Amino acid sequence: MAASPSSSFIQRCTWCGTDPLYIKYHDEEWGKPVHDDHILFEFLVLESAQAGLSWITILRRRENYRKAFAGFDVQQVAAFNSNDVERLMQDAGIIRNRLKIEATINNAKLFIQVQQEFESFNQYLYSFMPDGQLIINQPDKLLPARTEISDAISKDMKKRGFKFFGTTICYAYMQAVGMVNDHVVGCSFK
């Protein structure tokens, strides 16, 4: 876990507000590069579940998602069947949306296919990045909802059959896993 900046005055991106869970997420995870496929799958599940909802709604249910989806083990989730879908539809700890649950299982299968094609999901994602590197932005105000890169990734993933991963969700995913660092100018955690 990242240490807090040593300054006595800590400034954060305004989007995280004052919710302790949101602040912890902002300070310790958001914008920090992730290259581990297990964590990349976790965020794929969570970001896809977020579609149409606020991120804090999903963040508050993160541990429930971890339990419901086999600790985000992509192989186990890919093997889920209709009985698992029905079990998950009864799980009050997650968003009980059948299409999103079925999409998670579908996306797990496709995630594995991408891993096989590119050696890792991480390599696949970074094949879209300029020179295979993360992007460090320093916006001074509102963050973009999408970029040409998120358009390209989501378009390719849609072509591969991924669900609930449009360009806006893709860009939020890119921010979450540190493919882009959008901490605003003056944020102590950039």
C-alpha cells in the first residue's frame, strides 16, 4: 500500500469527496499501474458491473464481488454455469443484474482467449498504448469520459465479444489500473 504524502496538507482530486472508502481507493489504487492479470480481471468485473451506476456503489460491494466471483479467479469464473448464474441472482451483496452476471462469465472466457493470444491480458492492453507505455496526464479540471485509445480498446473488445465495456467504462478501467494517471494538478497522489 502506498504511503501518504509527507506534507501536512494533503490535496486530492475532488471526485473522491470525503467518503473514507473512496479516499482510500483514490490514495492507494487509482492511477497506479497494474500489470497483474488477476487484478486486471478484478477491475474488468468491477468496472463492467458499474455500467450505469456510480463507482462508489460497486466499491462498497467489492468484497462481496470477490466472494461471489471466486476471488476473481478467471478460470473459475469462466467455468460458471447456469446454476451459478441463479446463485448470483440471489446474492444481495452484488448487483443482481442477469445481463451483467452473464457478461462477467462471458468476459472471463474471452479474457482467457486474449491471454492465450497475447501471452497476458496486460500485453494486450498495452498494445494499444503509445510505445506500450502508460500515459501521465495532469488535468487541471474535469477528466475526460473517453479517449481515442479507450475507443480503440473498447471497439476491439466488443469485436471479440466482451460485454458491458464501452468506451466510457474502458476509460474508467484505464484510470483504475493506471494505464492513464489522471490525478489533477496539485493532487498529492499524482
